[in-house]
Amino acid sequence: MTYCLGILTQTGLVMAADSRTNAGVDYISTYRKLFDFSIEGDRALFFCTSGNLSVTQSVLALMRQAIAAKSDINLHTLPSLYEIARYVGGIMRHVQDENRPWLEKDGIDSQSTILLGGQIRGTAPELFMIYSQGNFIQASKEKPFLQIGEAKYGKPILDRVLSFHTPIEAAAKCALLSIDSTMISNISVGPPINLVMYEADSFKVRHQLCLNIDAPYLTQIRKQWERCLNEAFEQMPNIDWEHYLSRGSEPLNL
């Protein structure tokens, strides 16, 4: 399992991903899931991958081959992120069609999902989620974040804190807390955490991190977040049992 997310704001884009691919009692492996295909000065392109590792590796390899071969259609020639999403979706379908029958023979799930975020000169930053079938959805001002993988544990903080108008620094901090919350609740999500914060119209990657579980900043925000949650919980009023009993609350009948 994995957990990746992208956050779109009015001032830029945040992409983050864990690195765990397998987890068990005696077997844990890691693989980078956040990839940068940017061209400084022209386009910023970031991909996060989840699902069947062989499928996503094949998709990435085919995209790299097209760039190296200077194909007429590749990540560096297409004029919009929408066209890039369609292009990547087509590669996803091709790889799925080629591998699915053989994977299914051994009961292996071939499903994969990719997040695409970035900006091409002359357009605004955008964020897409591309499915195994090759179709995709796009983030919006009303729904400024997209998640793939083990999303449920890290979603509450995103729902409560984020909006399209959230400052990008705050969005990056929120992304790390979302992933850290997921790691605490699910062993299948784990470090290192890769994070990119891209500032709109910069067309340059100025801010990127790779954090291990014992990274000082990650340790600091984890402890402070836990402390703040506990303090907030202690300040919540207790249930007024007498109030509800006096109003004739119905007993539970077994």
C-alpha cells in the first residue's frame, strides 16, 4: 500500500508521497513514488504513483524513453497538462492491456493510479488523478486536493484545514501531517517521505525534501501535533448525562 497526495492552491502546488511498497512482520521494502519531469523555465511536471509497482514502473520507463528518443509526442512537447493527462492515461491503458491477463492468472491486482501536478508556461498550475483505465479527474478550487492509496487516515486534517486559498507553506505542512497521521495508523505507509512545494509561475523546483522517520522537523511537528490534539481533547466538554436522562432518553434494549 502507499499514500500520496497533491494539493492545489492559488499560489502553487504541493506533492507528497511515502516510500513503502510492501509491509509485513518480517519484510518491508521501499521505492520512491514522487518523480520530477520538469524543464526549468518551461514546465513543472510531478508524478506520484500507487498500485502495482511493475505497472507504474513500466509507465515511467515508457515516458522516459519517449523523451530520450525525442518522440514527437512526449511529456516535454505536449502543450497542456490536460493533454499530458490524456497521454499518460493512454500509456496506462497500454501497459494494463499488455500485463493484466498474466497478472490475473496468478491473482495479482494490476490496478494503478497516478497523480499528475504541475504547470506549463502560459497556463495555470493544475492537478489530475489518472486511473488504471486511463480516464482522469481534476482538482478544483472547491476540491483542492487529491489522494491516492491509503487515503482515509490522512483525510480529516485535509478536510478541516485546507482550501484553495491556504498559503502554500501551510499546505506543505498540512501534507506532512497528513502523511504522518497515516503512518501512525497504518504500517503499510512508511518513510522516507518525499515532498515538493512548487510556487506558481516560477517554473523551477526550489523546495523539495526527503524525510526519514527520525528527521528532526518531522519529529517536532509529530510531537507538537499530538500535544495539541490532546490539549484540544481535554478542553472538550464532558457529556451531560443528567441532561439527557431528564429528557427521557430511551434505554437500549438487547
